[in-house]
Amino acid sequence: MARKLVASLFIIGLTAAVGCHAEFTAATGQPTTPATSGSAPAAPVETAVPTATATATATATPAVAPSTVKQEGNKLTLPGAIVFETGKAVIKTESEPVLEQLHAFLEGKKQITLVRIEGHTDNVGKPADNLKLSGDRALAVKNWLVNKGVDGKRLISVGFGDTKPVADNAKEEGRAQNRRTEFIVVEVGNKAWMGADPIGGGTVFGDNPRK
């Protein structure tokens, strides 16, 4: 009888001892490994935290504002003037927003197959120098547009020098108006538009797409 009582007490003690080591971590819900004598306590099992999967998001294409360039008859009216460095055929950076509007217009009007870019000056200086300056400036505008992707066959750069003033050259205000760049639609669908002549009486600078 005494032996049975001792055996029962031994089994109860063993069960209690095992129960003490069958612990669960609050973080993982997994049982810990019982520590053995002479070894470091086992590290708790960590549950992997799900990482957010990077999803490719389509980059929204910015809306392109409609061009503010207007066509009146055969003439294109730009939202501002194209300005050059004094005495040079170098386009100032302040003119680029205006040229961007022209570029957008031409890209949206592919039926316009030829535009004459006209360069004009005031009457200060020698007529030959003014002609060259006006033609070089027209060509600079053409090259700018071609570099932006406009087909060069749709553009012809023509210089007029001081031969077509629109204001009085005797006044600075008038001279400023005479220093200008104009854009004339001369062909639509590869046919003359409103009887326009591609050159218009000026001098072609650069390639002539209608030769």
C-alpha cells in the first residue's frame, strides 16, 4: 500500500514538472523548448511578419494643355513673341514656352503640310546684314521645332530683312514691332493654301522642302 502511494506521488510530481516547461509564448503561441542543464535558454520562435508586396502603379500621364496658337486665315497667332539675343540668331529661353505652344499646335494639325517661318528686322544697320540676321533667326526657329520632332519638310525658313515693316522705324516702339517672327500656312494636304507662295518673295535659309 505504501509503495503504491509513493508511485502515485512520483507520477503526479513528474506531470507537474513537465507542465511547468510546456509554456507558450504570448507573441507566437508556440511552445518553448525546455532548457537543459549547462546550455543557454532557447530563443523564442518568432513569427514572420508579412511584408507588403510592392505593386507597380501606373504613372499617370500628365494632361497636355491644348495649344493656345490660333490660325486666322493663313496666319498663325502665337501667345507671345519669340525673342532673340540682340544682333544674334540665338533664341532666348523666355521664348521656349511660346515655341512649345507652336510645337503642340503643329503636332495636332498634321494636315498642315507646310508653314513658312518668316524673319523680319528693323531698318537699323545695312540691308544685307538685316536680311542675313532675319533669315538666320527664322532658321533657328525651324531647327528648334525640328529638334522637338516636327518634320523639317513641313517648315521653310525665309528671311525678309527690313523690307516689310509693320510700324514706324523712326520710333523705338515701331522698331521693336518690326523685329518679329511670323508663321504663315502655305500648304494644307500638300496643296497651296489660299493661293500662298511657299517663299512669299523672301530669301530661303536652310533647306527648301519644295525644291
